[in-house]
Amino acid sequence: MRMRTLALSGIVGAVLIVTAGWQARGAAPAAPAAVGAPAAARVVAAEGRVVAYPGAEVKVGAERPGRLVRVVVQEGQTVHRGDLLAEIESEELRASLAEARAHVAETEAEARLADLARERRRQLFQEKIVAVHDLDQATRDLEIAQARRDTAGATVARYEAQLRKSRILAPISGTVTLRRVDEGQTVEAGDAAFTIADLSRLRVEGEAHEADAGAIAVGAPVIISAEGFPGRAWRGRVADGPDSVTLRRLKPQDPSRPTDTRILAVKVAFSEPTPLKLGTTVELKIDPAPIP
């Protein structure tokens, strides 16, 4: 009986050894992890808005108070630098300017007369007919007349400057994207009346998560898409990388996303023409920067 038990135990042990060998030969050896190998880079997703380059969008305001007697442009109209946009009532100012110019003519005549009188006194003084006091008095009269002429000229220049401020002109060439005033409306100095933008100089100001700071580099390619253009996309590139982390300024399209997220401001230049309008909200897919 004991011999049968020993034999059975030997058979079971042999079976276990063979089975373990089969498992060892069939199992694939585990590949060792590559030391220092970078993980697969993922595309950085961000949101942004189409804006104008600095200086390519300006708000134009009135430089002096008054009532608008003319507004000559409409929204969507193309204008050139120096074109008239609107005009403020200036009849009283024009009358004051005409009066000042007449006063200039009067003081110029007085200055010429004083100059002639001084010249005659100078000749008489040289002939020893009049005293030096008379020559000094004639010189003083000439200087007073010249000062009055200069004062009158300064008054004309002041009225002319105010009159120029009655005309609201386009400071840049572009498109009138917003008109805030109408004829007959009274405006104050500094009131914004129009917005003009050069629509040929647009870019995207995007917001990426702060965790993607190491994956964004200047020159990185970007794919730009917008909800209003399904199935379409345009190419761009990162023109300016973030210098610091700031709070979110754009309202996220997904209402469930937090609005107090800290983000990286990324500026993206278009690499091709697009139909995107100023202010359009877009989605960005930024190729990550190569890991050194």
C-alpha cells in the first residue's frame, strides 16, 4: 500500500514539472520598459476667438462736445485713412474764426504802421533831429504791435484746431464694424462713435490649459475650426507663446466647464485665407512641441 502511494506521488510530481515547463515555454517574455523613452505626444486642444492685430482695430471718438449734423458712413462700409465719418455742429465756431482772422489783418496793419514810424524815427535820430527817447518809444510801439499780431494769430490757430476737431475722421483704413451714433445726437468729448477694423489683419487669441505649457512652441502648426463651418478647417501656426499663466477670459462653450481655470494665452496666425469673421469663437488643435 505504501509503495502504491509513493508511486502515485511521483507521477503527480512529474506532471506538475512538465506543466510548469509548458507554461514557461508558451509565455512571451515581458519587454523591459525603455528608460527615458518619451510618451506618445497628444494634440493640445484649446479655444479661441478671432481678433484683429494690435493697431488693426480702433475705436474712434469725438474730440469735442456738440451735436452731430452729419454721419456719412454705415456699418460694413470700407473707409480709408482720413475719410470723414461724421461732423459736429460748428457754425458758432466758424463765426469766431472769421472774427479772429479779421483781427489778425487789423493787427498786421498796425504792425506795419509801427514799423514805418520806427524807421522814420531812426532816420531823424541819425540826423540828430529827435532824441534817443523818441526812437526808444517808436521801438516799443512796434514791439507791442507785433505782440498783438502774434496773439491774434494764436487765437486763429486755436479756433482752427477746434474746427478740425468738429470733423471725426478715420484714423486707419478698414471696415466700419460698429456705428454708435446718429445725426442729431449730442456727443461728449471722448465718446466712442465708431469702431474700424482692418479685416485683412486678423489672428486668433486662444486659451490652452496650463498643464499643456511644455507642449506649446512658437511655430507649431495649428488646425482651426469653427462651429458655424462644419466639416471645414484652416491651417495656422503659433505666432506667440505664453509668457505667464492667467485666468480664463473667454466663456467656455461647454457650460459644465469651469470659468475660473488658469490658462495659457496663445496667439495663432492664419496660414491661409479664411471666411471667419471678427469675434468668431473657434477651436484649436495644436501639434505639440518636440520633446528634447
